[in-house]
Amino acid sequence: MKFAYISLLLVWLIGAVCAGCIATADETRGIQKAQAETSLGKVLTINEIRTRLDQYLKKYVTLNAFYGDPRRECTGIPLTRSDWMIYDETNAIYVSGKRPPAGIEQYSRRDWGTPIEVQGVVKKTDKGVPYIFITEVKIRK
């Protein structure tokens, strides 16, 4: 009898874990679909995203920007303590999901202004403040 309960529990546990894997795969497919819906590789500005948030919300975007300088104006507050800021000639925005690329020390003044390329999904906080959930980030040459 004990063996039957343990077997059922094990089957349920395996099913629960697999269901989590399927949800992750669905999220990946969602990002790939959003990637296909972007402006055919057009590199956007931060101000474009901020002023037309509804158009870019949940879309995969590419930004050529600079590693953030905290003296720049950036609306809202970071979602997590590991979030950081990027800026371009038009505006600034917080990013989440990945740390700065190798070669940039997070929170180091020495690295402020380093040119980077960011790819990710445009999202907004509960208070409606936009941010980028990064999927790829690299230093631009």
C-alpha cells in the first residue's frame, strides 16, 4: 500500500515538473513570436519606446545605447536591486534580466558610457513604468 502511494506521488511530481518545463518552452516561443513581430531588425531609440509604449509592449526590440550613468534622469525605480540603467541620446530606461556584459563592472563609474547593444522584451511595471527585460547584451565596438 505504501509503495502505491509513493508511486502515485512520484508520478504526480514528475508531471508537475514537466508542466513547468512546458510553460518555459511556451514563454520562449512567445519571445520568438514577438521577435518576428518587430520592425524587421530596426534599432529603436529609448524615447521611441517610451512615447509609443503600447505599440512596443511585449515586443522584442534592439537598442544601441550606453551603460548607465546614475546622474542621468530615469523614470521609475528598478524592479530588483540587480537592475541597471541604459541611455541613448534621447532618454534613459531601466533594464532587468541580465547583468551587464563581460568587460563592464556593474556600478563602476569607470564603465559609465560604454557603448552596448541590448536585445529584449519591452515590459512595464505595475505602475506603468517601461523597462526592458534583456535576453542578449553585448559591448559594441
